[in-house]
Amino acid sequence: MSTVTPLPRRGSARDLVAGQVRAELARARISVRSLGNLLGQSSAYWSRRATGQTAFDVDDLEQLAGLLNVPVGYFVGAVDARGPRPDGPDGGQVASECAAPDSNREPTD
């Protein structure tokens, strides 16, 4: 008789992180199976994490962030992976490139 391992409940933090990882891997066109070769652990190790059966630890996320060139916080929804968008309201500028808040003085007559 085989043992069935239930997937985590929908909406759990583990499930959300696993979904973020799978989405970013898909964008990069990297399979979960190939992570074993790229990062050193077995493909089963990464598969358990990508399906949410086992939680990612910080070291896992750090390795993935380096491989995928995204901030570690992206996987937990703390930051956007792609940064400012060129078509966004900030015109693609990052905060350090924007004018200081008080630099737009009132016009004088």
C-alpha cells in the first residue's frame, strides 16, 4: 500500500512561495527537474519544494534568487522581481534617480 502525501492547503505561505518559484522558473524557461544539476541538490529535492510538499528555507530561496536574478524577497511577495516598468507612472526611474520631493518649488509671480 502506498502513502499519499497531501499537498498543503491552498493559500498557505508555503503554497504561495512555491507558486512564485514555479512562475519565475517558467519565465526563465528552467524546469524544476534541471534545478538539481544547476544548484547541486537532487531534482526530487527541488520538486518537493516546488509542489509545496516541503517548505523552502532561506538558503534555498537565496540560491534560486541568484540563479534567476531576482531579489530573495520576491518569492515572499515583498518586492517586484522586475523593478520599475518603463511604461509605468515613474517612467522606469528608480527612487534614487527621481527628483527630491521638495525640488518642485511653487512658482513666483
